[in-house]
Amino acid sequence: MSYEIAVSDTCFLIDWAKYSKRDILFKLFLAVYIPEEVLNEVISENVLKWIVSMLRQRKFILYTARGPELDEARRIMDYMARIPWIRSIETPEAICLALGYLYGYTVITENIGAHQAVDVIPGYKRVRVMKSLTILKEAIIKGYISTSIEEIERVFEEYEVETKHLFPIDELTRVITEVKKCLLMR
């Protein structure tokens, strides 16, 4: 089962453009929207090449945010700016969250502020926000990444080596335990 449609921010795309198993995204999601504001932040030629390639295949879809979506994004940013202890988010991440909220898209991001937003903004608990660690977990559990129980850690290590994105050890340990439990139950 896929999560239907996702919407991605820039940091996620930058990491996944480097990952050798990046096509698993399209097993989990039918399509991934990329807001224009996100695309405008991408400066790496390799990341742009990957995005263009996936746009041609209609796996990525360029998205132009309009009135209500921009209004909701502004509301998100204003709300977050009023909470001194929380990470702020910028327009591209706010648009992703607004699309998640308004249309039920899964937001894929590594942005800490975006992950915090669903916990603090009223009504946003229902917005699904996933990071790479969660996507890898889902891909293993669903069999999109084939591995044995003894080799699970290598999947995450491979991602970290290829992308230079290190997972917090406590989160990684928790996810590995969850994956092993799921695989043992099969």
C-alpha cells in the first residue's frame, strides 16, 4: 500500500539525490509534489538532474502554491514564530505542511521545525510528516528493501555513508528494534 501523494522539501531531496536506493520513494508514494519554492532552493547540479529526470517520468510533479495554500503557509510561519523554544520554518517547508494539512499529502522532510509543527499547531496532529529514517523503516517492513534481520543495521549505515546524513543514535536504535520486531512477526 502506498501513501498516495507526498510533498517534499529541499533538504530531503538533497539527501535522497545521493542515495543509491532512492527509487523506493516511488514504491511508497504514487507521486511526490515539489513546490516551486522548494525547487528554487536547489543549487546542486546533481540534485537538479535527478529532479528533472523524475519530473519527466511524472514521479515528481512541480507544484505551484496558490491563495489558500499560501495563506495557510503564512499562518503556519506566524504561529511558529510566536513560540520561542521551537525551530522556525521558512516558506518552502510551510507550504509543504500546508499541502499536507489541506489535502492529506504526506510531508517528507528532515526539517526539525516541520516535525515540531505537527505537535504544536492546533489541527496538525493529523498531518503525516516523515523523515528518511521512517521511510527506510517502512521500505524494509514492506519488503521494498530486502535484508535479513542480522543485516538491518547495514541498510541505515549505507544511507548514512552515501548521503552523509547521520541519524540520531536514539532514534536509529528505536527504529532498528521496531523493524526487527516486525520482521520476526512475519
